Amino acid sequence: MNQLTKEAEEFRGKHVADIVQKLNELSSEAAAFIVARLPIDVAAEVFDHSSLDEPQDILASLDASRAAAILDAMAADRLAYLFRDMEEPPREQLLALLTSEARSVVDSLLTHPEGSAGSLMTTEFVSVPSNWTIGETLKHVREVEGARETIYAIYVIDPTTRRLEKSVSLRRLISGDLHAPVGSVARYDAPITVLPQADREEVAHLISEYDLLAIPVVDEKRHVLGIVTVDDVIDAMIEASTEDAQKFGGMEALDEPYPDIGFLTMLKKRAGWLAVLFLSEMLTASAMQHFEDELERAVVLTLFIPLIMSSGGNSGSQATSLIIRALALGELRLKDWWRVALREAPTGAALGSFLGVIGMARIAIWQEAGIFDYGPHWFLIALTVGLALVAIVTFGSLAGSMLPFALKRLGFDPASASAPFVATLVDVSGLVIYFSVALLVLQGTLL
Amino acid sequence: MNQLTKEAEEFRGKHVADIVQKLNELSSEAAAFIVARLPIDVAAEVFDHSSLDEPQDILASLDASRAAAILDAMAADRLAYLFRDMEEPPREQLLALLTSEARSVVDSLLTHPEGSAGSLMTTEFVSVPSNWTIGETLKHVREVEGARETIYAIYVIDPTTRRLEKSVSLRRLISGDLHAPVGSVARYDAPITVLPQADREEVAHLISEYDLLAIPVVDEKRHVLGIVTVDDVIDAMIEASTEDAQKFGGMEALDEPYPDIGFLTMLKKRAGWLAVLFLSEMLTASAMQHFEDELERAVVLTLFIPLIMSSGGNSGSQATSLIIRALALGELRLKDWWRVALREAPTGAALGSFLGVIGMARIAIWQEAGIFDYGPHWFLIALTVGLALVAIVTFGSLAGSMLPFALKRLGFDPASASAPFVATLVDVSGLVIYFSVALLVLQGTLL
């Protein structure tokens, strides 16, 4: 352990994030050895950091008094986050180490559902009664600085009703008149707030839109329950965009980083959607069975099935990813669906015509150059492929753009409209479109 | 314009974000009418807000002295952002309104490529020489508060070399001893910095990892060029995840919100990738031409082509979205590729076996229930489908997970590995795998 003692020495004065990165490379016993040698406030910051892997294992490896001291110095929101997903053991054993005050704060934070504003908030904020002066407020801020997550936003409370009146920034306080009432430097009449049940996307949207460093979480009576700070929102945003990316890839969102997921959990997260998509895609086999006679007579038609179906899926995937993001960013609302439809139809038709021309040219060139013989009716086959591409790419763009709207309308997350989901939807209809076009064009010749 | 005058009145005391939202609903002339009636500092904040649509059109509709006053009061980073993409006119005309000082700041900010730390930074930060006391620093901070983007991070500079020595937070300053040297309350020996050429993902990563409110941008000699604040990073993160989502959907990233994109620009952004994918997917037609004899003899095989191909594409899309995110978040590095391969191969095999069993059951049930007659060799066909699914889903998971690594190794953005890209890759190989399995299983019976 000599090496580790030396490392613990070297950690003094290092950034917390760097300490965390180093601890993540060690076993939980070795990490606990180092944590035991850090000053308590630094150790608490290490556990407050969102990047620390397996904090409960490290805590469980520490002796009880050390673990209790660290838990006591941790931020309330991180403490709640830590206990939210903790397994048994060491959950009960560590909970017992909390002071009764901390225990009741954690218990109340844990009542909020995961991902809500209430679950992200910390109770360690600065609030002062509205009858205080700026001077009194600054004195208070200096005293409590060490025990608050942020002091840059100060919440001014009605001394009788305890309702939130104003939000004041430290930058305006320190340049204000010390004898003026604290509320006099408030920038706005009504501070921006969220309810505890708001989801983290909404919190992130408000923080980014109003350029806030923290947002107060209030109940219906405007009592401040806690605050969500900008650094927690950034963590939540990163998590949310990871989940959206995984959903769009066609699977359930993972709760943990890729390398930390167990084999069986990974299978479970992926198999569900794969099976649903597989069962839906079976409809393509049924559709093709329906056209079996045509297939027997014109096997040449099958050559282009993958090409045509994938073009529909690709254009659908483009449209879906566009609309999911535009909905998430608030650029589009539910009521805009027909505007989008009116836009995607001509876009799809233009893109389909473009691909259709390439497809027809391909068949003509292969035929004329003698690379492959599509038979005497090659031109009609090319025409079938070209027209089918126009129809299917138009349909793909329309279906892909409407799917997120439909999901949102039905109360689902629009981000569940994954690329594979759209592709499957378009594949089945695409086959029917292709064979219908073929019947129209080739009736009397090949079919 | 009476209605508008009334609205301008009502905007007093409103949040800037709310004013911006309202202005975005108006024509640029009507918006200019309102902006002309706002106090200069509020008007400047409106133009500093990243959500304002078409700021250059509103500025061009204002009279020159008003526009000049607003430009003068705007933050340097927003000013540079505004001029970066501005069209001619009104670019020259508005540039002429800048003070020569502002003009030279904007010119120097514009030398940094878009999306780099240098292009995101503002030059309006607080720096003090290291021989100042905390008292002197606080006095200075109070004086310059109105003209700085943030005063919560203060940069301590060597008075001779002008190099960055420390970074001090306002919260530690206000609770410090007024006669102590300013650097004495610095938390860490060396502040976290970025070079101007760092990209915005790296800036976002550092800000989120080290829980910073601002990060200084320094040159090689550690002279501070500017700072990037957390609100700009949030905007940049939202933009980056939108671009990644659009790329993963299989198109070029848009520079503007979906409703603001012109029809032709939209076509251009989507047609490129669609055409590339279409041309690659043509290989499926070539592959199938190669197996034309087999197709003629066993048309029944074609029934399962879409089903089998899409399963490969879906599993590939899952794996790709997982690996792109894990790479973006730094959970995986380039050197981890073989670890991922060793993981995805058994995962793919397990998922493929799962789908294979469902597929074989489907054929057996349809055959036994008399829904469809796959002929006397139906069991061998089912076996072909099952084995092909195992092979193709394994291949899809492997190819999908390796593609982002390969792109990154070649210097491309791993996020270019879109779901359609993977599907196309897997489609062509999937067909070859399917027919190869069929030849093996059905040789001597159907083939």
C-alpha cells in the first residue's frame, strides 16, 4: 500500500475530477484506502462528483466513522442520488450512518420520481426574508457559503407566508447599496420556477432559455423546496441525449455506461425491441406470400426489393430524426403536424424522383452495356423501379415525419420512433407499393 | 402600431427570454418597432439571447443610431456570432456602426473557426494582477460588474508576464480576508484551461467534468484570450446533440431549426446521403443477380429476404448507437475496439439465436396450420432462415459496433455512422450470408 499512500499524498491540491478519474481506475478497496487519507471536505466532494463509479462499494469498504463523516459532508442531492439506486447491502447499513436530519432530507428527496425536478434538486440553497437589507444578506451569505451548493442565486422569501417573492443574483448584491432592501436589486418581478414533478428536459430548457445558474423548485404555494443547479442540469442533459440516441438506435435506454453493463442486462435491453421489430417485419413475408404468383412469373422483380425497401427506410429515418429533434427543442408543436406533412410530401417526391432517375439509369446502363439481361421488357422494369421509388420515398418521408407526432399525441415519448421502427413500418408498406406499381406497369407483359 | 406600442410598454420588467419569444412571432419590422422602444440595455440583452431569430433583419430595420447603440452594448461573443453568418447586405452596413474597438475585437474573434473554443469565447471577463489584495479585487469587481459576462470566476494574472496564474471564485472572495492576496483563496494550483482551437465538445466536457461556470481560453503562453461561460456551452451542447441526431438519421446536419430551412437547402442536405446509400445498396441487386439461378429454383427463399436483412440492420443500428455515444462520452476509447468486438460477438449470437427460434417457429406454425405451404422441404427452409439469422445478427452487431471505431480511426466523426449507413452495410453482406447458408442447407434438395 506504499504506492497508494504516495498517491493519496499527491492528490492534495488536485482537482476533484482528476481524483475521481484516478479512483475509477482502482478497485473499490484501493479507492477506499486513498479516500480514507483525503481531508473530509475533499472526500465529500469526490462522492459529490457525478463521474465517480461505484461510490457505494467504496463507502462500504471504509470504516463506519469515516463513511459517516463523508456522508454528513455530502450535498443532499448527491446523497439522495446515491441511495436511490443502491442495492441491499450496503443500503441499510449506510443509511444508518446518516444523521437523523440528513436522513429525513434524503427520505423526502427520494419521494420524487427519478428524472423529475424534485429528484435533481438540492436543499442546500440560500434564502433570506424580504425585510432584510442587502448588507444583512451579504453577511448571511458569507457565513453559510461553505454549506451551500451555490450562493450566486439568493431566494427572497415573504417572512410571514414563506412564499418565494424574488430571486436575486450575487453579482447585483455586491454592487448594491448595503442599506437597501434585498429585493430592490431583483432583476425581475417574478422568478422563473419549476414544480417538483417537472421532468429534467423541462428544467434544462428553462435553465438554458433564461440563462440561469440555478432554478428554484417550488410547490403549488410557491414555497421553495430546493434548487436545481446548472451543473446538475448539464449532467442530466448528457444522460438524456444518451438515452435518446439509444432509443433512436432501436433499443431500451441503458442506465449505465456501456462497459459497465452486464451481459444479460444488455441482452434484455436489446432483445425486446428486436423481437417486436422482427414480429412486425414478418408482415413482409406475408405480403410477399400474397404476391407469390407474381414473384414466380417475374423473379427479376425480386432483385430490386432490398434496394427499394431500404430507400424508403432511409428517407423515413431522415424525416424521423429531424422531427424528433425539432419536437424536443420546441421548434415544432403537435398542432404543426399538417404543416410538416405539407412540407415532407413534396420533399419526399423530389428525393424519390432523384433516386428513381438514378435507379432507372442503372438498369438501362447494365442492360445496354450487357452486364445483366433484364429481358425484353427491361424498360418496363426500369419504369416500375423508378415509379416505385418515387412513391415509396414519398411515403417514407411522410410516415417517418408523422410517426413522432402520432407517438406524442398518444402520450408516448416521440423519441421512441427509432430508425429501425420507421424502417420496419416503411418496409411492409413499401413491398405492397412496389408490387402494386409492378402490377400496373407490367400487366399484360411480364405479369 | 398602437397595439405594438402597448406591447412594448408591457415588456418592461419581463424576462428577456419572454421578450425574445414574442419578437420571434413578429415580422422583423414589427420587432424593430418594439426593440426601438426598449431601454438600450434590455435591447442589447435581447440581441445577446441565442434564441432570437433573424437578429440581422431586425437590426437592419432600426435606424442607424439605435442599431449602433445596441451593437455597442452587446456581448463580444454574441456580436461575433451575429456577424459570422450574416449575409451581405446588411453585413457591411452594420459592421460600419461598430466602434473601432468593438470592430477589432469582433475581427479577432472571427479568426477562430466556427465551433471552436475561440469562436465561443467572450473577451468580457474579470482579470486582476496577482499582487492585488482580495479587498482591491472586490472593489474592482463591483466597478466592472455591469460590463462583464460573468464575475463569478476571476482570473489572476502575473503582473509582469501577463500569464494566467490562478482562477478564483467570487464565493471564496467574498468570504475571504480583505487584506490577503487575491490568489490565496484559489482552490487549485493550476486552473483548467482550453486552447482556442479546442472543439465545443471538449469545452463542454471540461465544464461539466470540473463543474465550472466558465473556462478560460488561453494561448500557448497561458495568456487569457477570453472565457467560455456555461450558458454558451449549454447552447453548444444542444446544437451538438441535434447535429448528432440528424447525422445518425442519415443526413447532413442542418444549421437552422427545421421550420426555417428552405425547400432546396433541405433537399440538398438529404439528397447527398440518400444517393450514396442508394448507390451502395445497388450492390444488393448485384448480389441477387449473382444468385439468380438459386432464386429461380427456390422463389420461396425470397419471401424471407426483407425479414432477414432488416434484422441484421436493426441489430447493427443498436450496436452503432451504443458505441457512438460511449465514444462521445469517453466511456470507450479507440484502443477498446477489441474488447467491444469480444463483447458484441456473443451478444449478437445470442440475439440472433433468439430471433432465429422465433423465425423457425413462425414457418413451422404457418406450415402445420396450413396458412401457407412452403413445400416438402419446409423444415430445411426454416433451418436456413434460423441459421442465417444467427449469422446475420452476429455480423450486424459486430459490423455496427466496429464502424464508429473505424470512422474515428480514419479521422472521421464516429457520429457519421448513421443507422441507414449500417443497415446498408449489413444488407449487402446479409444477402450473401443468407444465400450461402441456403446453398449449404438446401444443396441436393431445393438447390
